Amino acid sequence: MDNIDRVLSTLENIDRLGTSADINFRRMPKFYVRNEYNQNPFKLYDENEFRRRYRFTKLTVLKVILPLIIANLKHLDNRGLPISPKLQLLIALRFYATGCFQMVCGDLTGISQSTVCLIINNVSRQLSNLLPRYIHFPRSMNVVKRKFEELGRSNIQHGFNNIIGAIDCTHIKINRPRGISHSEIYRNRKGYFSINVQAIVGPNMEIFDLVTRWPGSSHDSRIFRNSQAYARFLSGNLQGVLVGDSGYPSLPFLLTPLITPVTRAENRYNYVQIRTRNIVERFFGVWKKKFPCLQLGLRSKLTNTSNIIVACAVLHNIGIQSGDAYDDGDNDHIPEVPERPNNETSSTAGLAYRQSIIAQFN
């Protein structure tokens, strides 16, 4: 059955190649597994071209990312043409940066598409294992709160004082899951199959929390209520407040916008709330532009899909921490329309807290 799945997966990948006409295919020299110099992109491409193709500088790849996973990446035999851990990492980075197996395989001679798939899945798994190290809330929130206050502030308005994160969800397109009877739960309200990914981000677009296990039909608020972050807020382990869109309920630790603001104070509150939470919408745009595989969709099995998403999140934070954040021009991401308002699940304490914040804008 594994062989059948592998063949079907390969056929799906081949089929996808015909739908990737919007990608700008640029002819570049192929590098060969047999010749170490010719296969070495570090020598083949200048710094700008390398970063365009792999989303990181040569220094970040060699000195930061590779050492984190090299111990768990063995040389693949590849029928007598061994593939080094360094080349395996570059193959995965190239896939994240294109979302297209044809562009990855087009760089290579002597490596089959099935081997490329194996490499991507293995590297993604190793990177996803780094989640606890790179995706977490900071120990001290003072700087985070100050920067969020600055995000919401304008020349006529002050910002919110106690914000520690902006929360939202985004859909990552997938194929209809095979082998499960309840695959329809992965169909989202827009009609396609997806994983609904929740992220809580900081003021510099760093990821503080990530949830990647919920099917596309899941409501944003349900994902949050079943998350570890929600439990930590309830227990008092996390101190502070999040900002979210109208798809979330108002809670003592979650500020949401008013649907129909009337008074001057309510409009001012909404203005600051929207300015503050905009950072998470910007993050999704930057994240998907840096790693187009997330924008184009993933055709792998659900476990591998989750690993790829987490790997891209880990790499995003590594880039920020290493001073190697990727900037590819304007962010053309279109924010997703918030789900229906969740005031019916808002807590009395949450509504009262929001009203107390609104009163500060009188």
C-alpha cells in the first residue's frame, strides 16, 4: 500500500506541475550530485540570487540552520550518488520558497522526485521538532507591551497598554485527505480543503504560538478555546491581553472590535484595536510570500503537511532572531474575511473589560 500511495503522490505532484503557470520559471544552471563543485549552490550563485532562491543568506543557512539539524540528517545513498545533509537542507528550502516540485527537480540531475519528496518530509520533520525552542512567548513581556502600545498609537490616540500578542487564523490549502471517512470536515467555508492555522504573533511579526492540527471547517474561536495558550490564560500562567478580530469572543484576556461602534469613544477604541491587531494580518502576508508553498497549497499527507507548516514557522522566527528576515517588496496579501461575530460566546467579564478600555477613550 505504501508503494501505491507513493505512486499516487507522485502522480499528484506531476499533475500539479501543469497548474503552476503563474510561477516565473527562470532557467538556471543545474547542479549535479556527482560533482561536488557544480552541485554547490554556495559557489554557483551570488548572495542575492542565493537568497532569492533559498530565502536566507549563505551565512544563516551554513552557520545557523544547518547545525540545528545536521546530526539528524544522514547522507542519503541515492544509488551510489550520496546526498549530503547540506544539499538536503537546500532542497527543502527551495521547495518552501517555490511550492513546486518541478522547480526543485529542475535544479537537480541524478535525484528522483520520490527522493526529493523524502528529503523534504525528513527535513521538515527535523525543523518542526525545533518548535519548543523557537516558538514561545518571551519570559519578559515589558518590551512586547511597549511595542504593541506603539503600534496602536497615533498622533491623536494612545495605544493599548497590556497587549502581549495578536491572534488570527489563516487557511493553508490541501488536497482532500485520503483514507479517512470524515474528510469533508477539512472543507472550509470558501469551499476548498484546508488546514486552519492559528498564530499568535508579537509586534515584530515573531510567532509566539502556533496551532496546525485543525481542519478547515473549524471556527477560529473553537481552535483558540482548545489551545494551550487559552488554558494558560485561564490558569494565570500567561499575564496580559490578546487582540483579535470579530471572529473571536470578548474575554478578559482578548480584546475584539465593536461590530457597530456609535460613540466617539467606541470609534476611537475600534481604530486603535484595528491598528494593533493589523500586525498578525501583515505577518500572514509576509510568511506566505516568504514561503510560497503555504500560499499555493500542500499536497502531502496530513502529518507531513503539518510538519512543513511548522518548519516554515520555525524558519520564520530563526530569520528574525538572526537578523535575516526576508523582505521581497510590498505585501500583497489580502486579509481573510473574519468569521461571523462571536458575541454570543463572549463572557460577561470580557465584555465588561472591553467597556472599561473603551471608557479610557472618552
